[in-house]
Amino acid sequence: MRSAPTLKHSDLEREIADAIAGYDADIEQLALISATTSSDCAKVAAVRARTNARSRKMELLRISGVLGDVRRAMDVRAVANAMTAAFDEHGLSDEVRRAVLAVLRNGAPEKIKEPSRVIPTSAD
């Protein structure tokens, strides 16, 4: 049995970029066809093919990890917005905000101090 060829990381990135560029070209071409053809049948076929190409492109982005990075960035943004709203609501000082942002950027310090008080949760 023959093993699958292996690609170096740079080759893999180039293959993914080429595939995405191909999908983009196909999507653009199909948009042009659907906008300019006088045949309703051809229009429907072009729209379906364009939708299929978009789906395949998104799947490639997902499996290559690109969408995962976007989702993580969106999650981080949502958490940051929620934290900012909570900070504002509870009047946290700029010093505390800077400390929290430093931990988020640089990671937690080696030794984390125990909190001086316990914050009750809704389950308490």
C-alpha cells in the first residue's frame, strides 16, 4: 500500500491559498454568469454552483484552522466586552483593569494568590 505524500508546512499553506484563490475566482465567475445570462435555467445553475463553491471554500477554511482563529478572536472580543461592561457596572479602577489586561496578554503569574474574599455565584 502506498502512503499519502506529505507536504511541508509552507507547501501546505501555498496549496490552501491556491485552493481559496480558485474558489474565489469560481465564485466571481459564477456571479458574473448568473447576473448576465438571459436563461433562467443557467441562472439557477450558476447560483447553485456558486453556493456550492462558497460552502467548499468555508469548509476548507474551517479544516485548515482559519475559521477557528476567527472564532477564537470573536470569542475573545465577546469576553472582553462582557468584562468591560462588568468593570463599568461595578466601578473597577483603572489599576484593576490594567492588571486584568496584563494577565490576559501575558498569562497568569507563576503563583496566583488566593482571593481575599469569595464571590458568591448564583448557585450559592
